[in-house]
Amino acid sequence: MDDRRRRLAVGVLVLSLLGLVLLVGPHADPDEADDPRRSSYLSGPQGARALYLTLRELGVPVERRLEPWRADAPEDGLVVLAPSRGPGPNEVESLLAWIREGGILLLATSPGTDPLNRELGLRIVSTAPDTLGPLERVRWEGVEASPEPHRWTDGVDAVPGFRYLFAENTPLPAEKAAEGKAEMRAEGIAEGDDREEPPATEVVLRGPGGQAALLTFPLGNGRVVAWSDAAPLQNSRLRAGPAALLFARMALEATEAGDDPGDPATLRFDEYHHGYRADGGLAVAIRDVALHTGMGRWLLQGAVAILALLLLAGHRLGAPLRRIDTRRRSPLEHVEAVAGAYRKAGARRTARDLLLAGMNRQLGRRSAAGGHSTPPGDPDQSAAARRLHDEWKRGEEADLAALSSAMDDFVREVRGWNPKR
């Protein structure tokens, strides 16, 4: 990989990581008008703050929940409005166990609530005509849903704004009704018992083609109330139809379904899945964006791929460390230092014998027993041998550095070493 490609790869890696930070970083003066979350904290057009305040004004005990739902949560009511962060498989399992123990779920579905929709047997389809283009489908206002005879629809007109309806072949009614009856039979309710079995699925609102827009069905000892779309409940449309009245009636019934009529249950808005969390922070936000959004996953995969490419290419991230230039001591300096040590220790003879033994090993020549020997070579035939013998004859007065140098010259001469070759 050449330098240009390396610089380009590093630049793309930095931009990918920067994109993750910008997606979740702090922004000044956020505009709630563009926030698509159905949160009770938001007063923008798509928020649900108006619904929350309406219920509170009507005396319905309401709260906000910022933690994941647990199977052992209080048997109250839970409101989930088209969650921006869909529940995971473990959360869905806990939620279903909670409903079967007697909880009541008020759910407004959306295409992003799987696997909750799948586990509840709910399938939704768009009401936009096939002739609409992509931009027109985004602007689609939805259809009206007409009320069915029900205790919640007394005096209620058609509810506008449904962009999604439940599919005609949704297998929910038969399956969920049978499940509710099986739960009661498991508790000992026999055929002909005075106690009433839970009713099967009840359709509260229907679209123009007869598809359900709002239905309720039992699940174990609890109940699910499902809207096919959360748009009729958002702030901008709550005044345009009777959706607020319908929701208030089902909310009052959910909070009064407890064992103690004088102590109504609490209806909790699931703000954790609406986009607000108690354990927030930049690190948590980056993790959620990187793992739970399409753009975040794309940026994360791109950054990992580029980083792996750089590692495989062996590219150094940053300038190499400069080598520290230090003056190296020459071999002659080392010899002089060692010779000085032997002189101070009074071991000149030992040093001479060791030098001679080392030279003999280099020449493949055995030293004499006891260390007494004379250097090899003929002084009359070689200048190096003459220097070696002359210095050796000086005995303990010999200059060890000069003796070592003469030995090196003699060894190179014998081996035929020629530095000019």
C-alpha cells in the first residue's frame, strides 16, 4: 500500500469515527419539530406530551419509566408508543411474562417494534396507495378508522390518521383467544364454571377495508390493547379526532383493574424505549447508535474494515521514533580497557596466555598443555609474525594492546584476508 492510499485510509477511518461522535454528540437548541420520537417528554408535532398531560388532568395516575421492563414489575399498565429503540429478545420475553401475570399493555405498533409484534402475532400493512411515489408516501396522512360497538366507543366518531392497519390474515384472534382460555383452564376453571372466561379478541376500530385499526385481546391473566399506528395519538393530531377520548377510557379501565378500587394502578410510559434512558452519557449514546441504527452500523463496520486494512498493510500510525545516535567504542578501545584492567590486577601473564589461546582457536591450532606455548609463524617470512614474536618475547612487560593487534594481523594474513578485494 503506497503512501497516498495509506493517507486516504487513515482519513476515511478518522471521518467514520468522527461521524459516530457527531451523530450522538451534544447539539445546541434541539428542534423538537423534527424529533420523530413518540415520547411524553416531547411537545413537538410527533411527540406524546399532550396525551400524557391529558391523562394526568383526567386524574389517571401516570409516570415515566426510564429503565427496561422486568418480568417482576408491578402489575400496572404500560404504554409503548412506536418505540424508537425496539426491545430486544430478552426484554420481549420479560414483557410477555409480565402481561401473563396480570399486566396491561397499551401498545401503538410500528414497523420497528419487532420482535414484539412477531411475538404478539401482530402484522401491519401500509394504507398508502401503491400509486404514490416515495415522497408522497412520506407525506401520506392516512385513513379514517370507524368505531365498532364497544364500551370504549360510545359517542366516538371516526378516528383519522391511520397510516398502518393490521393485516387481514393476522393470525392473532384465534391463537390469542385459545391461549387465554388455556391459561384459565390451567388455573382450574372448568367448563360450566360461574366465572367468566376472558373474551376473545375485540376489534374497537376498523379501517375502510374492514381491517382492524384498534383491538384488544387477553394474554394469560393480562391484556393487550394494540393500536396499528401511533400517529393518531401524537401531539399534532390529538385535537383532530377522538383518539384522546378512546385512549383515556382504556387507560382509566387499565388503572382501575386492580384488586383495590380505592388504590388505582399506575400507568407508566415506557420512555426507555421511546428514546430516554436513566444511564445516559456520550459513551452509552455512541454504543446505541453504533449497534442499533443503520447509519451507526454502517460507520462502525467501515471503521473496523479500514482499521483491519491498515493493520494488514503494516502501516505505522505516526512517525517512527528517531534512532539515538551514540558514539560507539572501537575494538581497540575495548582491548586497551581490558588490558588496563589486567595490568592493575597484576595478571599480565594470564592475559598473554588467554590472547594466545584465542588466536590458536581461530587458527584451529591446539594450545600446549599448561598454557605454555609460543606463537606460531616464522618471523623471517612474515612481517606480522615478526611483530607478534617481538612483542611476545617481552614477556610480562609486553603491551597487551599491541600484542592483540599483532595477533589479529597474523590471523588475517594466515587466512588470506585482503581488505582490498
